[in-house]
Amino acid sequence: MASSSSMVKQEESTFETRLFAFQRKFAPYLFIAPFFILFFIFGFFPLLFSMYLSFQSWNPIQGLGAMEFVGFENYLWVFTDPDFYKSLYNTLWIGVVSSTAQHIVAIPLAFILVLRLKQLRHLFTAAYFVPFITSTVAIAIVFNTFFGTQYGVLNQGILAFSNSAPIEFLRASSWGSWLVAWVPEEPIRWLGRAKNIKPALAILVFWKYFGWNTVLYSAGLATIPKEYYDAAEIDGANALQRFRHISLPLLRPVIFFAISLSIIGSMQLFDEPFILAGSNPMGGINNAGMTVAMYLYREGFNYNQMGSAAATSWILFFVIGIMTAIQFAINGREGLDSRG
Amino acid sequence: MKRLIAVLAIGFLSITLSSAWAQTLTVSTFCSLCNSTRPLAEAYMEANPGVEIIVNELEYGDHHNNLVTALATGEGAPDVAAVEIGFISKFVADGGFEDLSQAPYNAGQYEELFADYAWAQGSTPDGRIITLPVDIAPGAMFYRHDRFEEVGVSVDDAIGSWDDLIAFGKEVTRDLDGDGNNDVFLIADAADVFEGMIRMGLEEGQGKYFDNEGNVLVNTERFHEAFRVAKEIRDAGLDAQIGAWSNEWYQAFKDGAVAVQFSGAWLEGSLRDWMAPDTAGLWGASNLPGGAYASWGGSFFGIPVAADDANKELAWDFIKFMVLNEESQLSAFDTIEAFPSLKSLKTDARMEEPSAFLNGQQARLLYADIIDNIAGTTTHPGDVIAAEIVGGALSQVLNEDRNIADALIDAERQITRQARRLR
């Protein structure tokens, strides 16, 4: 009797210890399971599925059963489609123009914010950051008015400048007319002319994202020890020299990071041109504002070619990969090492 | 415990009983067609106790995109789906909708009841019937009486030919308040003239962009002429350059800033109900210029293959109620000026009712006459794509002074390329 009860007790304790050991071993997995379950459903599965889809011909209206294996036909279609190259060119154009401007403005701006404005810095940073967190749809609608031909604020400003006394005076004089030849005399049709659509989009993208870069650079600058600046000041370096010889070199890792984000972001540009330049025709007149992501959307949802849309997304993935690799080769190794 | 079982049993029974009594049908529709679908669903429920109809209403674009998603995944497809003419070619491809020519639907027997062109639009060239037409949208020219009277031109003179319309346009387009900008224009968008002209003179077996054999018809005299006239209107500054379905567009109708607008009969209903209700009595309707007869819009109902099989019989019955029932069609006619697709209604007394919005004009007789003259046009799976490509070419010609011949050759090449991958 005694022995049997102790046996039961022993069994119980081994069961308990086993349970304890079991939960010690597996509880962590259980805790991180929600992420992995969600990731597999919404991240990993779509990734695999789009890869699979890029080798299929599929018109979604016909249902899932209508898929047909076509090998590399979708990739071939995209690579032989002049519109794809046009969209790639548009994307690169908008990306290069708006990103270059963003970084050229954001770095000195961050320098002034961090080293000159001190306390006010946070207020200004927050103000510059507002466009980044505002809904793209709202922004695009506001910019639609901003770019208006007859009553748009931008054209009103340009025309006021164009009709101002000094410009009028120069325009009237024989020697000054060439000086002001670039000043438009007519309202500019920002979204109604193919040649103006990309600049208009670049202005919007610049405005929306330079605040984000300013925040990145401010954070980067704030980590640079103040002693360096003090030492340079004692050595007689002026503000420009301190910026050029202390801030810029020490900021290189941040610059590398920010440029990488700009490359990825601008290659995936979609919402802004989709709403501002419109989707009929895609990207406005002559598809002048059609980015690769919009081309992809048109293939999938306007033309019902999910296969070539998936292929486009993978081509875009590799283009981004190559561009980031090039940027790493030029900027990265050195930039990331400069701190060491 | 016993009580729990009893409660559960009653609950279970009531669920099974109610599902046996009430059958639920989901109908997806877009607005403004929804304004006629809703009352019809209510009328049907009243006549058929035990049937519950849930009408899902969405905005035009969202409705059709949702429908594509539902068909793609086979999940969440409605039992009855509305399709607008602009999207019908998307669904012409195999598989999306039930072929209503087959049993148990056998819709082929009803063909004689409908206007020929509307029947053709809802079917495929190889004889499948994918939808039944509910609103057949005869194309007319809506115009402002006052704008014609001001310049002393009669409507009949202005619609003799497209060039006559331009001549009228040059008189009516002018600056009223002397600020140097024109306040009245012939038309909102030169592209509308193009839309009217490519609908003209279609022969049997031809659609707007493709013929029955799938040949691309874009690089033809019809398109060259339409591009030429649209360009002439744009270059002469006769259009307000306002796109359809924008706030500026509605404002232009309210202000009388455009003298004419081509559209389906449904525009009368939209102007009257929400676009410009205050302009009642100022409008009139006429034939399209140049002796053109065309359809402009149109709505259809079909049954998605992916819908619940158990509901398909009821879904078909509801479609027949909306489409084949004269009273239903007349109710849609009254609510949104959706022109009935049943031929038999053309002799109905209510066709002679004058329209208060159109200054007492018996416009319905005009619409009925237009319908008699519209030739059957065929639907091709590539219509949506072709429309987008040609629209792009037109915008280049209008805005960028691109050569018409080059633009059309280019458009033809692009459409041919896209059509190759349509199965």
C-alpha cells in the first residue's frame, strides 16, 4: 500500500517534471508562434505563390483552376514590352531627381537643426516629418489643386514672379531678355503635358520624403560627440569646415542607410503617381508618370494578366537588388568602415 | 444539463427551420444602378415571403474590382452580379459567369424579347449568354436650350453633321463676363466627340475595336475621322477640357458652362436627381450629330459560376423578375431613367410621358427610336484594353500634337500585341 502510493507520487512528480521540462522547452516557440503563423500566411506564402504565379498564365476571372504553366513566357513578355522599359525609365527619373534633391537638402538642414537650433530642433523636425505620416491620398488631392493650371498655387506664384517689375523690365530690354528667357509667361500645365508630369511627381515625392531623411540625418548627427566640434572650433574651423570635415565623414553610415532606403522606396513608388497622374491612361498622358509598380498593377488588374504581373514584381525585386548592390559597392564598405 | 440540451435543441431547430423557410440571396450592384436594384429586391421579397435578398451596393470601380477578386478566388461571389458595359468584356472570357444559354436557364428563348444590340453585348461571339441586359442606354445628345437660343442656332442645324456641330461650337463658345476667359464651351471634353464618332456606322459583326474574327479595327477611317474632329474641337478651344465624373464636370452642368453632352438616356436621370437638379426645364435631348445611332453605357445581370449552387435557381428567378417583368423594367425606368431592355415596352403608354426635366419633351419616344437604329455590336475580351490604349493615343493627339496617323498605327500595334495573349 505504502509502496504503491509512493509509486503514484513518483509517477505524478515525473509527469509534472516532464510537463515542466516540456513547457520550458516549447513555451518560447509558442510565444513566437503568432508572428510566424502570420508571417507564413501573409508573408512567406504570397512570396512563394507570386514566384509560382510568374511561371503561369492566369486570368483571375476564370478562377484558380485556369492557371496554365508557361515557363518563362511572362518574363519574356515583360522584357519585350516597350511599356515596361518606359515605366523603368520613369521610375528611375523620378527616383534620381527627387532623391538627389532630398538628400542635398536634408543633410545641411539636419546640420543646422542639430547644431544651431538646439531646442527648437524637435519642433522643426516634427513639422518636416508631418508630410511623411500624412495619408498619400490626401496629399495627392491637395497637390492636384496645387498643380492646377489656371488657379493652382504653384502657377499663381510662377506667374506673379514672371509678371513682376524686374522680370518685365529685363524681358523688355534687348540685353536682358535672354537672361529671363527661362521664366514661363503662360501657366504651366503640370499634369496635362507629358513632359511636365515627371517633374510634378518629383516635386511631390521630394516634399513628402525629405522630412524623413532630415530625421534620419538629425539622429545621425546627434550621435557625433560634441568634443570633435569643440576641438575643431578651437583649431579655428568655421561652421562650413566643421560640416565638411566632421559631420559629413562621420555621417557616412547614415548616408549609406538613407540612400539605400531611398533607392528601395523610389523603385516601389506607386500611390503618389497613381492618384496624381491618374490611371486612365496609367500615369497620365503618354504614360509619362507610369512607374514600374503601376505597370505591374496595370498588367494584373487592368489587363487581367496575373502571371506577367507576378513576373514584373520579381524583375523589380532583382532590379532593386542590383541597384542596392551597386550602391553598397560604391558607398557601403567604406562608409560603414569609416567609424571603425 | 437537461435544460441546456433543450435550449440547444430548440436553437438548432430554429436555425434549421429558418434556413428551410428563408433562403438568402446576395445581389451585388453598383451605384447608380443600385437605386433601381434596391426597390426591385424589396418588391421581390414582398411577392416571395421566405426569400431574403441582401443588396450589396458599391461605387462603380470598387464593385467591379471586388467582383474580379471574388471570381478569382471562388470565395464570396454574389449570387447575382451587376456588370456595366465598360467591364463586360472582362467577363466575356471563359468561366467567370454561368452560360445562361444552357439548362436550367435556357435563356436563348428570350432573345427575341430584347433589343438586338443589347443582347449581343451581353453574349459572346461564340453564342454563350453570360448576362441579360437590364438598362440599354440609347445614346443621345443632351443640350441646353438657352445656349442654343442665345446664339440663334436651331438644334437640328447643329446636328446635321459633326462639322455643323463645330460651326455651332465656334459661336457658342465665348466669354460672357469679359474677363478674357471663355465661360461657355461647346462640350466638356473633346474626347466625348471621339466616343460618339467611333460608335457610328458599325456594321453587323463589328464591335468598336474588334470584329468577330478578332481583327483590330483601330487604324480605320472611322478612327481617323473621330480623331480629326476631336482634334479640331480641341485646337479651336471649343471644349472645357473637363474629364467626366469630376466635380468640375458636375459644376459645369450646374452653371450651363457646356452647351451639349453626349451620353446614354441615364444621364437625364443623373442630371435630374443629383448632378444638376436646379437646371430642370433647361435641357433637351436630340439625336447624336451626323445621323449617328449608338448605345452609351448599359447594365447587365449575370450569375457568377463561383456562386452557391443551391441559390442559382433562385438567382435566375430574381434576374428574370428584374429583366423580363415589364413592371420591374418600368420602375427602373422611372427611378433612374434606365431605358428598359424589353422591346415590348416600346409601345407602352408610358413611353409617351413627357419629361419635366427636359422641358416637357417626349424624350422616351426619341430614345425608343434611337434603339431601333442601333446596329448589333459584338463584345470582345480585349475591349477594355483597347479602350485604354486608344484613349491614351487620343490624349497624345489632343494634348501633345502627336500626328494622328502615327498615334493610330502605334495604338493598333499595341492592341494587336495585347490581344495575342487573350485566350
